Amino acid sequence: MTTITKVRGDQAHPFFIWLKQSEGYRPRWNFYKVLLNGDGAVVDTFGSTTGPMSEKITKQIDLLLN
């Protein structure tokens, strides 16, 4: 998790520029979440209404760790 950063436009953080170019994913705003695996590949993305400790996210993390 990070601090609030720009996710769109000319001032977007480099991570979000990469995400758009490589995955075609462009979050609406900075409370969207992106889950990466150990190789840095995108596993899943989550909207702003999904809490960072939600079962939807933690289940996928557990699968990646096991």
C-alpha cells in the first residue's frame, strides 16, 4: 500500500503509467488496488470499495504465498 498518488494524466505515478501500458488497466482514482505476484505480474485488480484487508484480497494473497 502506498500514499495517495496521481493515477491518471501527465502527472501519473510511473507505476500507473506502466500498468496502463502493459496491462491496459487504468484505475479511476488512487484507492484502487493492484495485486502483484512475486515476479511483478498483475494477479488481480480491485476497486475502491474493496477494503485492503477484505477476504477477496487476502484469499488471493494466501494462494500466492502457499
